[in-house]
Amino acid sequence: QVQLVESGGGLVQAGGSLRLSCAASGRTFSSYFMAWFRQAPGKQRELVAAITQGGTTNYADSVKGRFTISRDNAKNTVYLQMSSLKPEDAAVYYCNARNSAGYWISSWGQGTQVTVSS
């Protein structure tokens, strides 16, 4: 079972940047489809960005052009570079991994809090 630990959140002013990291345990990280999700208070969790095993990326419309997802298989880590942050980006951010059967395998850990001040 892959364990995922998110980090890098914090308080930033609108227009600022943050880079989130998601460190994975295990030796099969490169075989997983990885994604970042976020959940704001009172809202459903939403997928923000995803990256395939081969490095193809996809983004929610709300973050296109501002967020970049990347992965370093040698470090078992996936990143989310967030720029031009807006107050509506404030949320708890989570990463997850999807296996070949199509199942998200993480049990949604603590995530990392992103707060954006206006």
C-alpha cells in the first residue's frame, strides 16, 4: 500500500505562489496515475490537476495556466506549483494515486492547508 504525505501549504497573499509536495512510500510510485485534489469548507472535494505515468497532465478549468503538476519518480514525489493564487484557491489540498484498476488508493490523509489572503 502506498502512503502519501502532503506538505508545502501555508498562508500567501493573493497573486502569490506556493509549491506543494506529495511524498509517496513504496517502490511502485512510477506506475501510478497521480492527482491533486482540494476541498474548501462546505464544498465537495474536487480534482485540481492530474499527471499520468508518462507525464501527461490535465487541469481543472479553474486553475489552467496558473497551476503546474509534475512528478519526480526518482524521488517518489509529485508536486503542484501554484501561481497567481486567488482567495478561491484556499482549501485543504490532497494528493492521491490511482492504480491500474482505476481505484484511488489513499485514504485521504491530513492534506496541506492553503490559505490565500486578499
